[in-house]
Amino acid sequence: MATFTVPRSQLLSADKMAELRHEAKDQYYQSHVLDLAIDDVTLEDFIDDYIEDYYRLRAASTRSSRITRKKL
């Protein structure tokens, strides 16, 4: 698994991490029940990927809002 780094200023609170882990577990189990393509993915890998995606979306959102402000 690749290493994903986040600047200290963007670290999530323990409550937000717990919320994201819970959301990821729900999606993981729902995907298994629905027999979607989660074949060889472990629960912990799925949760890690889910949280990494959250950070990436948040970073992309921050970048796009900076670009929008510069244009104004």
C-alpha cells in the first residue's frame, strides 16, 4: 500500500476520523452484501483508501476555492 501524507495543519479530529471509519465500514459491508467488486480488499485497506480519498477531495476543494478567489 502506498504512503499518504497530510500536512499537520490539515489533520482531522479524532471524532471526524471515527465518523469516516464508520462510513467506510458501512460502505464496505453494503458492497459485500450487494456483491459489488470488492473481491480481495480487506476492511482495513478499504477504510484507509476511503479516508485517503476524503483527504484528496478536501485538498482539491481547497485548491479550487483558492483559484476561484484569485479570479475574483
